Amino acid sequence: MNNLLELYLTFARIGCVTFGGGYAMLPILERELVDKRHWTTMEDLRDYFSIGQCTPGIIALNVSTFIGEKRGKIPGALAATCGFLTGPIVIILIIAAFLTNFADLAVVQHAFAGIRVCVCVLIVQAVLRLWKGSVVDGFSLALYILIFILNAVGGMLPLKIPAAVLVLLSGATGILASLRRAKRGGDSQ
């Protein structure tokens, strides 16, 4: 029971300070779950983000569910998910109740502009951390460049490739490359 309460409270705290979506929260999750609590590794956290990207729903919420399940099976997944949702739901209800009265005020508009800048910085920080742990050799760099180009020019193509398809194709390419390396390694013995 203490584990479930700890999961709920930890993710409730994380949910209250998560602005800007999944990637913006990576530094917060890393600090709280990898460095402080040692509930997961950075490599596993990157894997959760990858899976969370290609599953339905919000990346951050999916990651919370995955970590909760790892710590406490289905009850843990529910505790982490509910914890993560509590703060944002309360905040959204408060904002919805009062924002329409204050949205046109210059101070509110400037506050949101400042928050957007902060979110951009958090996302760049997350990208750099993901880059450092993911692009580790020539193969991963080539795959990164290919996926970046496909995503960047995707809007100009007649058929846009969904992000989930790019993630799945990247995973399949990684598996094939691993099998090829294993075969090459086996041939040289």
C-alpha cells in the first residue's frame, strides 16, 4: 500500500509541474525517477518515451503508466496514472474557471509567452539528452538523419508518414542491424 501511495504522490507532484508535453518533462522525470528514486534507468526511460510516442495518448501519461506498472503491476500503473492526472485536472479546472475573465490582460499574455520560452528550453534539453544516449555510432547517426529528413519533408510528400510508423520502422531497422551484427560476429569465430 505504501508503494502505491508513493507512486501516486510522486506522479501527482510531477504532473503539477509538467508543462509543454512529454519531451519537456524528460529532465524532470530523469531527476525524480532515475537520479533521486532509482526506479528506472535513463536507458529504460528513453525506451518508455519511444513506446509512449507510438501508443495512443499523452507521452508523459504513458510513461507514468509504464513506470507504475514496473513498480507495482496493474495497481501501480493505476496509482501512477491517477497521480499524474490529478494535478493537471485541478489546474485545468481552475484555469478554465478564471482564464476567460483574464485572458486578454497583458500580464497574462506575457506570462504565457514566458512559459512558452521555458518549455522550448526544456524540450531542447530533452532532445540533447536523448541524442547523447541514442546516437552512439555511425548506424544510429545515419538512421537519425534519415528519420529527420523523412519527418522534416513529410509535409511536402503526397503521403505523410505517421510518427508511429517512423518509430516502428526505426525499431525494425535496429533489430535487422543487430541480427546482421550478430551474424557477422558469429561468422568471424
